[in-house]
Amino acid sequence: MTQHLLVKFMLTIYALLFSITVTAAEPITEAQYSQGKEKSVVCMTCHGVDGISAIDTYPNLQGQKQAYFVAALRAYKLRQRNDGLAILMHSQADVLSDQDMLDIAYYFHHVKSEPIKNDH
Ligand code: HEC
């Protein structure tokens, strides 16, 4: 009987531990991901669908930190970033609301590339 209770107790502990680890991981919110993806269509022409740019002077956005991403967009909007190719980003940032920036940052932070097919 005591053994039975012990097993029950252990199972409860495992269940608790498991639920803690599951909630601790950052869940990808499908809604925000697809919102961000929709809003990123124009960005993809320069930065790539998966945030890996095809042009050497255009930065990759895949996996970028979300706070940094939003700060960069705000800096373009406020013309605090002006040098180099920043001029290309001014008109892009101008039309984005704070919510757009968050959604787009969320998309590029989480997007993954398709594995390269090696069929030759
Ligand atoms: C016409 C091409 C073009 C388009 C379209 C474009 N970008 Fe850019 N983006 C650039 C270039 C070039 C830079 C580098 C600018 C610089 O030197 O500051 C850049 C920089 C950035 C950066 C800063 C990256 C870093 O590491 O500091 C972010 C974030 C960014 N773009 C997001 C976006 C988003 C979001 C969109 C769509 C709303 C977008 N871009 C559309 C060309 C483009």
C-alpha cells in the first residue's frame, strides 16, 4: 500500500515537472507568426522569404533578436539611422505601426530555412 502511494506521489511529481518544462519553453504563437509573415511580403524582396538575403550588402534577418529588430526599425523611422544603405529602409519603416514591427520581428525571429535539397 505504501509503495502504491509512493508511485502515485512520484507520478504527480513527474507530471508537475513536465508541465513546468513545457510552459517554460517559448511557444510559437501561430497567429502572430502568420500575421508577421503577411506583413513581411515587401521585406522579403530584399531580405529573403526566410530572412536570408540573396544580396551581399543586404543583411540577414533570420533569427534576429526581436528587441533589436524593433529598435532598428524605429531608428530608421526617426532617421537616427542614416548612413550607408539606410535610405532604403526609411520608406519601409515609415509605413509600419508599432504592432506591425512586433509582428514582423516575431516572424523573422522564428522563421527557419527549408533544408537544402542535394539531389545531384
Ligand atoms: C529595397 C530593399 C529593402 C527592403 C524592401 C527592405 N529592406 Fe530592410 N534593409 C535593407 C538594407 C540595404 C539594409 C541595411 C541598411 C543599413 O545599412 O542600415 C536593411 C536593414 C534592415 C534592418 C536592420 C538590420 C540590422 O542588422 O541592423 C532591419 C531590421 C530591416 N531591414 C527590416 C526590414 C523590414 C521589416 C522590411 C519590410 C517592412 C524591410 N527591411 C524591407 C534593404 C531592404
